[in-house]
Amino acid sequence: MQERHKNKEQYFNEQGLTSQKFVVPFLADLLKIDNKTAVLEIGCGEAGNLKPFLDMGCRCTGIDISCGRIELAKEFYSNHPNRENLTLICNDIYKVEPGAPFDIIIMRDVIEHIPNQERFMEFVKAFLKPGGKFFLAFPPWQNPFGGHQQICRGKLLSKLPWFHLLPRGFYKLFLKWMGENEGTITALLEIKDTGISIERFERILRRSNYRTDKKVFWLINPNYQTKFGLKPRKLPRIISSVPWLRNFVTTAMYYVVSKQNG
């Protein structure tokens, strides 16, 4: 397992830096972001993605089902000068009352972990203001590391591309044969069950009556600049225009969507 997945403060800092460099500018093309902006992160973990928004004085809320990660977030933000603008909630999103809707909702590398994404995308509309923007980033399932095999404890498996596309039974047997423990195998199989392609995600958007305001296919994920020093690169148009093929080489999708009337 890579060090950054064990060192939560390092991971928190990486999330904040990537959001500052890429997510905030991606959204700022579409709406003004200032101290009047209300931002919600769903599946926030330690809430590193909220840091650049909090730095700007935004009113920020983070929700995560893991109380341990929420407690770490509270620790990491304990001395932030805008701490009073931050609300951190440990709960299942389906048990949270929407309350006042938000100008921005962000989800980075979360939607591919959620069962029944159709239900989720319909449900979360209640949290978004009319005219608000919903930012989602995720790795398409068929991409080289779409199975999140970086969490494998074995060094070979953590760097082995595309093997998550094996049939489920063979995949489980292969993980066992390579010495992965039951906890890691269970986590990887859960990801296999919820992994999402570009095409299926866009079908969900249409069925849930979302408009796509902006999207980018990344050949080199912006995360990789912070993690590995690699320069982000967009997928060439000749490949991004070919459905299904693009899933295999797109390491990340960035979307901004909004609710349509009716």
C-alpha cells in the first residue's frame, strides 16, 4: 500500500493542493466563488478538498460516513483562521436533511464507490441551489487503475494495470493467490461492483435531468502532478470522441453539472 494512503495528513495536503490548482479554477470559469459561496463536499474524508474554498472564506460543509476521518478533519482544521465557516458531519448522506441548498457541491473520487448511483444522483439534487454547480471527478472503470489497485499491499499488484477487468471470480482468486488479505479483497470487490464508465455516468445524468456545463477527459490525472510530479494532460480529441475506447485510457473525468428545469 502506498505511503500516502497510510499518512492521512499527507493525503489531506495533497487533496487541498490539487483542488486549489485544478478544481477551483475549473469551477471559477462558471460561477463567482467568494465568501458568500456555500460549498458542500460529499464523501469528504479528511476534507482536504475543502481547504482552498475555506481559505477563500467560503462557507464549507463536509459529510462523510466515516467518523474517524471526520475526527481527523477536525484536527487538521483546528487552527485554520476560517474554522468557524466549516461544518463537518459524520453521517450517511441519505440520513442528512438538505437544509439550505448549496452553491457548489464537490465530489472527487467518490461517485465510483457509491452503490446505486442512479438513486444517489436524484437524491442529491435537493442539496443544490437552482443555478448551483455540481463538480464530480472520477476514474472511469476500465482505465489502467480504475480498480483502485493502488490500495493493494503487494507492490506488483499496486502497479499492475487493467487486471481489475478480470471476471469477478477470477479476479478474487487472483487477489488471493497474490497474497492480498481479506479486507483488501473485500474493498477491491466493492469497487468492482460500483465502478462506473463514462457512458453509464452520462446516461445517469440524462435520466436524472442534469445538464453538463463542462467536462474534460484527462490522459494524465491532475492528481498525478501532486503525487508523482507528472504534468496533467488532456486526452487527444481523436480518442476522447470514441465512446468505450476512451474509458481504457482516461485516468480521470472532470464534470460540472447543474439541474435542469422541469
